[in-house]
Amino acid sequence: MRKISRRSFLASSVKAALFSGVGGYAFKGGVFAESVPWSNWSGGQTCQPAGRYDIGSEDQLSSLLKKTSGTIRPVGSSHSFSPLVPTDGHLIVIDRLSGILDYDAETKQATIGAGSRLGDLGDPLAAIGQGMINLPDIDRQTVAGAIATGTHGTGVTLQALSAFVASLRLVTPSGEIMDINSTNQDLLHAARVNVGALGIVTQVTMQNRESYKLKKREWAAPTEEILENFDELAASHRHFEIFPLVYSDYSLVLSIDETDEPIGQIEVEAVPSDDASIAESLGLSDNPTPAERRRMSNATASRIQATESVDVSHKILSNVRNSRFNEMEYSVAAEVGAECLREILKTIYDEKIDVQFVLEYRYVGADKDWLSMSYGEHSHATISIHQIAQRRLPPLL
């Protein structure tokens, strides 16, 4: 049987939705007097706020909060799946508080407007010789929104994005402008992951590092084989994670490490397989049972070609998404992560739940921010589960 590439496999599958691209989305405008509907990125959270304030400066924000009563909710890129934003009060948008405001070439710190999109910072930071220490795998969030919700990347020695915040500035509900840094460590821990409860963040000073390149390797392997060696593999790579394929014994595997190799991609492209011929050769019906889906997925996944690529850090660490989905994520102690993942996969199979997306399993380093998913003394395993947005989920026949 001829081999296929991971790219070809994903491109011909609904599972491609977790890896595909999306353009930027940002709200622009002034203060809306009339009610303007809001929804998050996936459409799973909606509301009819009284209005939206498009803030252009800290002074404007401070003045607004001093004279405004009632519910105020800050909103970033609307990429959270939790009901943090929905309100019949007012939304505050800080998109115009963006860009690199200041930087220190020696300490490798940069002060960034809190409304900046993570995906817009890579090139400007590289221009001043800096790169972010880690990034989440979706880069559409605003800086303020990403840290406030505990957004994280991958790496057993790397904490959530909030852990790299050296200081920040926020405007309290009473309109007071506060600079928060390590001189009050407890307040800093509270403010970094604050889910919008303490005020509205306007500036963030990130601890970065010198710009750097990363080498990414992707392949497919039996899930159990990887889980049995996951701790060793996670410890031997800067970033290591798997994307278990539901109704399959395989996972897509991703490792990322620093490199001095030249930028480029090594990939042996193959002609995409004909899913219909695979189904026919395996004796699958038009409405396959879980067992039939497993056979087809295993036959396809076993032929995925390994690929390698090298690029600047922000282009390797983060992706953008096209197809809309809803997600829930569990954070558990690393030592029980594999058993939790096995139980989730078994439940999907036994209950015949129609899950089209891959899962995501990775380690995140422990940190001190109080509401972080990895708060504590030990690293955590995180398990992400996705479903197509606004899709009913009848059981498989």
C-alpha cells in the first residue's frame, strides 16, 4: 500500500478542521447606542449587550469606568468557549491598545498593548531580536484575553502564557490605573489569570528571549505505544504532544525542538488516498459502525508519512483555525493523564459518540498563578476534546 502524508490525510478528513487556517477577526467602531448582538468564535456563546465601547486610550477607559454603572465585560477575540462575556450590560473592546510599546534589549522584555493579537506579534518581536518563550497553538487571542483565561501551550518545563508576564497595568472598576509587578507577588499571581474580574488590562510586559528557530516533526504511531513512553518522550523534547484519532488505535504525534538548521520543509508528498476505495476494500458500509470506522482509520493512519519543517519559533508554535468547533479541556495530574485519556477514548467508542475531531494530549509545566490550569507544584496533563460547532450529536447506529 502506498504511503500518504499527514497533510494529505488531514486535508481529506473532517479532522483537518483542527489544523486549518483562518483570517483575523476584530471588532472596530465607536460606542454603539443600539444593541449589537455578540457571539464567540464558535457561536456557542451569544448575548445581546446594551452596547460596546471601542477604547482608544487608558484615560478614556478610566473615565468611562468612573462614570459607568452596571455590568461591564471586557472582550478580546471572543475565542473562549466558556460564558465569560455574555451580558445584557456593556462590552469593552481594547483592540486599539495594541503593538509593542517599549522593549529592553538586555532583559529581553517587551511591553505590549493588551489588545494585540498573539499572531500579530511574531514579526515585530523578531525585528527587535526577541521571541516569546512559548505560545498556545491558536494565535488569534488578544494578549489580555490569553493570559486572563490561563491559555497555555505545550511543554513539560514550560508554564502557561501568564507565567511569562513580568508586569501588567490594569484599570480597576472604579477607574484607578494600577501598575502590578513582582513587588506584590500575590497580586501579580491574581492579576495574571484574572478572568476579567479585577479590571481591564491595558498593557502587559512579557519576559521573552532572543529570537530562535524550531524544528517540528510530525508522524503517526499507535496510541498505546506512545502513551507507554510519554513521560520519557515529553522530557526529551522541548514540546511533545499527541492527537489521538477517535475510532482508531493511532495518534498523530508532534515533537518540536530548538535548532540552527536552515528554514525549510522536508516532506514527501503522496497522492491522497481514495477514501471510497479504502472503504470498499475493507468492506465498509455507507454508515459505518464504530468497528468499521476503526478499521478504516487504522488502515489510513498507518500510511501517514512523517514530515519535518524548520522555521522561526512563532511560525512553528502557533496555528490558525478555519472550521469552527467547541472545545472542553481537562487538566489533571500528569501521573494519571494517560489513564484519563484511555477512559475518554473508551467512552467515545463504547457509547458510539459521533466525534469527528482528533483529541489533544500534552503536558504543561506547573506554575504559581492562582487560577492557572497548571497551578501547583507538579506538571499537569491536559486533554482537549472538540466537536463541530452547533452540531447535534446523535449516537452512531
